[in-house]
Amino acid sequence: MQVALKPSDLPHRQDSGLAMAERALSGAPQVALLIDKQSLSRECVGALLATHLPEWAFQFAESIRDIPEIGESPGAFLVILHTHAASLSSPEVASEIHAITEATPEAHLVILSDIGEAAEVRIAMQAGARGYVPADLPFAQAAAAIRFVGDGGTFIPACVLAAASAPQRTLQAHPMDGEGDTIHFPRRQLEVLERLRQGKQNKIIAHELNMSEGTVKVHIRLLMKKLKASNRTQVALLTSNMQM
């Protein structure tokens, strides 16, 4: 694995704010770090970000821990963590976020995630993130959101805010063994579940709900996890007697 970030690329931690201002005035691009454990995604997303945000000098790493010298340097001014479909509450992701905030305390952290749920946004903000960008946003909008955070703003997508204000519904799930558990489903998961029960394909669900097919798959995986189902057919069977 190759890591492009070098200690010499980074200003000294104790006067990083002054260094940021000096670099901005000089016209030199500021350092941005993309952290993504998937090599192909890291390279492709990194290339797009570098094209859309030329004012930032993008560097790439699989983990903040792959840059041992960063503990003696301030790190990047902008850090983008691509978590894919992993929840921010998972031990691996939570540990990575903690390591990022410890190593680069003055950096503006952006979470790029396949999960567009209010609960994930709350976790991100509590962990110190300044932005949360769902992966189903058009790339131009995602890049604009990242630029906004890099300039000192805070970004939460409107769709997530709307979902947060919408009431959750509680449904009674009846697994095959006959025992019942009360399960809470966010609005978007309910919308996916309703169409899944109708036998619709992921691409049809994605079109009807104006989301990417990848996001539909994430919602289905979360439904499977909540219902302890091994496939989408079991999800439909386990929820067949639920009132939508």
C-alpha cells in the first residue's frame, strides 16, 4: 500500500491556524486527506475530488494509522472519512474517527457514508465531524458540501434533516419461531420495505424513492440485520403481517 501524505506536506500543529491563513493568502492549495480502506474507491473518489476541488492538495490513506509521523505533525486541514455501508457506531469506524480527531484535532472532518439516516448524523456530530455527506448525493453537490466544510461551515443534507423530523413507526415483527420483538424503522427504511414486500427490484425501488441503487441495498442490509433475516425473501416473509 502506498501513502502519498508526507510530513513535509503538513504545517506544524501548534500554529496550524496561522499556517492555514498564510497558505490561503499565498494561493497554495491546502492539504486534504481522504481516508478509505477500499483501494479502488479511494483512488476513484480521490481523483474526482481532486478534479472538483483543485484548491485542495489531496492525499490518500487506508487509515490514519498508516501515517505514523502524523502524531508529530498537525495532519490535514480537511479530512474525509469514507465509511461506505459501515455504521459509525461500529467499533472499527468509531476507533478510526477517534484516531483522526486525536491526530488532527484542528482538521475539519467530513463523513462520506452510504447510510443517509439521522441517527448516523447525530453520531458523526457528537464525534466532532463538521459534515455528513450521503453517498447518494450527486457528486457536484457532494463536492460543494465538502468545500463548504473546508471553508469552515457545517453541512447536514436536507433529506436527513427531514427524516429526523419525521416520526418513526413501531411495528411488531413476528419471527418464524413465533416470538415477537418490537422494532423501530426510520421512514426511508419503511419506504424500501414496503416496495420490497411488493416484489420490486432494487433499481425500481431506487427510481421510485429517488435514491441510488447502492443506498437501497444498504437499507435492505439494515432491514435484514434488524429482522435477523438471511435474505430479502425472509425480510418479506417476516414482515408479511405488519401493518404499513
